[in-house]
Amino acid sequence: MNTYYLNNRGSRWVTFDLAGKRQKIQLTTKAGKLVERRVSFWESFGNFALAHISWKGKKISVFPDTLLDD
């Protein structure tokens, strides 16, 4: 894994796998379906990190354990 920071404060970053593609995360919908999305970038939120992903044609920020709407 390779990490690149997007700003000088270190609050936004992108993580790439060994093949050079952005990191994927698996999220669960409220119906129980498992979906996999590529993370556009990560952003710090206190002691946690938010993943910025595309869901239903919109860019959203989610915690890695968030339940997505169907």
C-alpha cells in the first residue's frame, strides 16, 4: 500500500494498492447487501477517518462501518 497526502496538514490522503489502484472498502446497505466501492480520498475527522465514495451518482462521506441507504 502507498499513501499520498493531498494537503500540507495531512488531513486528506489517498491510498493505492500494489497494482496502482485506489483502495476499495466494503460497505453494507440497510437491506444487508454487501457493496464494494473505491475510495476517492480519506479525510480525518477527530480520531476517525471518513471515506469519500460515489454512491448512487453522488459523492458522499462515510465512516467505514456506515450502513448505506438502498
